[in-house]
Amino acid sequence: MPLKLIRADITKLSCDAIVNAANSTLLGGGGVDGAIHKAAGRGLLLECMKLGGCKPGQAKITGGYNLPCKYVIHTVGPKWRGGTHGEKETLQSCYREALRLAEENGCGSVAFPLISAGVYGYPKAQAFRVAVDAITEYLLTGDLLVYLVIFDSAAYQISEKLYGEIAAYIDDCYVERHSDTPAQQYSRLYDGESFPLAPSAPDVPCAAANPADDTDMFCDALKTCAAKQPVELEEALRRLDESFSEMLLRKIDEKGISDAACYKKANIDRKLFSKIRSNRLYKPSKPTALAFAVALELPLAETGELLQKAGFALSHSSKFDIIVEYFIRRGVYDIFRINEALFAFDQNLLGG
């Protein structure tokens, strides 16, 4: 199952379990903790009173009460003390223990807030990286649908340096888009590689200057074209080019990786991959096709070829496309780092 990064109110999210960034008493507090207790109602507090608290890095589970989820998993994150007091290890443990409890209790989906990134002072970018790393490590073998919930755009932002570099790249590409010819854009996008144009259609005889003198010839030509067309269409259909599914599976074999390694690295659900594998004519969405290109670490030209098989192309009229291109050109194929940037610019995400 994939990791989905979403912007939402975790108390309104419909899934099997949500994770509460609690304090050690488990009796409620500020931020996410207070919001979850308020939305769940007094029943949650009464159950938490029986649990005897919780130590940092550990997790305990209760019912969901008035929340639209079956369970609440409470975990206590570390307070930031400069990063030299085991904060990272404790935070990693929070995610691992919460995921373990979700799996042990038969959950199919679980939603996390960004633990310790509020009043506990853990730097947001670092807290986000720990969360993504811990969750993706679990997903290598686990089978949960995991949401990482960001409450609003101010709650998380990529580094100013990276944001500025991507913004500048977007600006440069938009300028080029307005000044370049389509051929120049295509050449730049594929690093100067040339691709043959489609062959011209065969000439069709037309009527002579005096139609009355050549009516029979013209009618015969039309009849010949009509007779040839079904035959040529059937032949063309028999010669269909390699499909998206076929190219994807070929690339997986060429890279020497397993199907599971590919779809997990692409942040794609196993069931969706099974549909792609079983249907040679399957047409994925553009984020799905690009996710596989990133997972396979394809250079830009091959990425464009894989997209073309799915009926898409990279365009400099799309911020989504430009941001993905930015990372591919730099050889960065970590799908979650790319998704961080896409999220920061309010774009669709790759994969799940």
C-alpha cells in the first residue's frame, strides 16, 4: 500500500485508525491532541485515564468514539533539545510502534499527523523526513494504506533554498515556453535527441481539371481507397506499438528488480500494479506513469517515451511537469522528496 501525503483535518478523516500526537499523561492537551480529544468526546478521556500514561517513543490504542475512525493510536513524541538527546530515535519509534499497533489490530489504513512538529519544537522539515523514512521502511514489508496529514500549508514547508531553486527553474521554463518554437521546446526537453516524424499519408488520386472527362477515373480511385482502408486498418492494429504495460514490464526486467520493489518505490498500490500487469492496454494516470519512471530511475528521454505510451507528454505549461523534470535532470529519484516539493507548490503528487 502507498503513503499518501494530504492536507486535511485529521479529526475528520475516515480511516481505520488515526494517530494522536499525545503527551505522556494521555489526558489531552493542545494542538492535535486537544482537537482529537474534543472531537472524540468524553468516552476517549475516560478510556485514556485507565491506561496509566505513555512514555516517549511508545504507543497505546483506544477506541475512536465520536471520531469517524475505529481506533485512536496515542504516541508520545520527543521534545526537541537540539537533536543531541536521542530525539530522532524516539521519533522513529513513535511511527514504528503506532504502525505495529495498527497492524496488530487489523487496520487497513492509518493516518498520522506530523509528530512533535508543533509545541514540542521538532524542526518541521526534519520531522517530516523522519516520518517519511520510518513509514516507507515499514511499507517495504507492511501492507497498510498510510496517510501523512498536514493540517495547513503553514505547517510544513521545504527548505527555502530548495523552494527558491525550484521556483527559479519554473520561472525560467515558463519564459522559455513563451519564446521558443515547439520544435525548440521538444529538442530541449529530450536533450537534443531527434525523433522521426510520422510517415506521410499516401497520395490519393483526385479529379482532373475537367471532372466530366474523368468521372470514371475519380470513382475508381475512391473505390480503391475504400477497399484498401479496412485492410490497412487491420494491418495497423496487428502492428500496434509496445504498450505502456509492456514497456514498463520490460524496463523492470532490464533493471533487474522485482515487481514489488518497483511498485513500492513508485508508491503504487499492489492491486493497481496487478491491473497494469494483467492488461497490456491499461492506461494509467499521468502521476502513476511518472511515478514508475521515477522508480525505474529513467533519464528524461526515456521518461518521455514511457509517458508517450500512456498518452501523455511532459509540458512546460505545467508546474507539475516542470518540478518533476527539475528532479530528473538532477538525478534525484526519491519519490517522496519529489512529492515534498510538489506538495509545497500545491501540485498533484506522484504515485499514491
